[in-house]
Amino acid sequence: MENIACNLCGARNEQFLFYGYDIDYHTGEEQFRLVRCVSCGLVYINPRPEEKEMKNYYPDSYRPHHTKHTKESLFYYQEPLHPERRVLDVGCGSGELLESIAEREKNTALYGVDIDERAVAASRASGFPVIHGTLFDAHYPDSYFDEIHMIHMLEHVQDPKAVLREAARILKPAGVLKIEVPNFHNISRIIFGNKWKRLDMPRHLYHFTSRTLTVMLQRAGFSRSTVTGIASPKYFLQSFAFWWQGKKQSYPRFVWYFFTPPARLAALLGISSTMRAVVRK
């Protein structure tokens, strides 16, 4: 375990929030200490597992590293000779997003990066040029991409501000960065506390609000960002199940319909479980 300073402002003045544990995969009995930086408001685990230890918390059953397709795909990607755009998915997993873009945009060059060997193999099997490693391992040229996606990966990395700076370096001046992360300022976390499903301790090392994400983007070199909530009752219902019975639960369709309007209101008020940022330099 290692003690760290705040990744956003560098301060070591923190407020203890609560202890949490791995309620999803039960990788150990450890409790992890969640804190908020008093200076800037960023929420993070401290102390946290060292980088070399993190693989212990991603078991073989970890779903995002599995092939996401529910059926065998006949799609095979071929990079265009003269692409109109270059798009990168950081944390691409098995390539589901890359495949959906390729099916819509035939003249777009698509790239991916992921740390999991199985996920990389699945993406490569579909023809995508995917790097096994971190974004820094890829060594892409300056101003290379028109669009970069980071879908539920920024909360996992040891140094999110450095990752965003690298994204700013490789993004074209008129390019766009699209991010999705859990929103710590949300109604499910307020109600269920350390049973909130999106805590995902200790894999989620950082937790953002709209304000802390916006400030970090600015300090990484981005000048314009729009952050909106994503309307879905999924994590409220999953959190309730963990709070009530300590495990996941399936719900009938009418329950989802019933909770969808409140989820839309939560997104409008900025207190949904997930948020999306569209960012430009």
C-alpha cells in the first residue's frame, strides 16, 4: 500500500469519508479508506494498493475484460488506405465500441489500447490495431487523433491527470475527447453509502464530480468541456440490491420502467450515477 497526495492539486490535506471493500468480486477482506481532498474536493482511495498490486484485484471473472459480444461476430475490420478520421478508444476491452464505429463509418481509422491481454486478443481477432499496455506505452505521434474515447477507464488509472495530458498531446487541435466516469455527487451514493455499486473498490482509485473533472481537464490542457448526466436506473437498483441482500439481483422490466423517470430527473439535476464529458482543446 502507498500513501499519495491529491492528483488534482498536490495537497495532502484530506478528509476521511468512509471505509469500503470489494463488494462485487470479493478479492480480499481488506477495507479501503476513501478520502476527499480538503483543498480541491477530489475523492480517492488513500492509502491505495501500489500499481504492481492492482492485478490482484482484477480476477479472471472481471466482466469488462471479457469479450462483450453476446454472439459471434462476422465483422472484420480493415483499416482504410486514406482515412478521413482517426479514432482511439483507451481501455477498449474486446473492441465493442470500435466495432460499432466501424460499422457506421467505413472510412475511419480505428485504434485501441488496453492493459488486459485477453481483451486485446479479442480486439485483434476482429482486425483492430490494439496496443497491449497503457496509453503511454503506445507512443502515438503529436496531434494524431480526431477523436479519443475514455469510457469508464479514467477512474482506474494511477495518475489520471497525466493520462489526460497525454490525451491532449495526441489529440488534434480541433479534436474531441469523450469521457464517461461515475459521478460521486449522486443520489445513489448519498442513500447507500459504501454499498453504492459504482464505488467498485479498490479498482476505482478516483471518484469525480462534475467540478473536479472539469478542473482536472483544464489543468491537463483542455479549455472547453461540457459535462452532462446519463439517465439510467441501473446503478440505483444494483446498489439497492447490495444494500438489501449483499448481492446482485435481477429486476422485472416494469421496475426499470418505474425508475426511469426519476433517473432522467437525476441526470438533469446533475446527481445521476454516471456522467459524460465532451471535451475540446
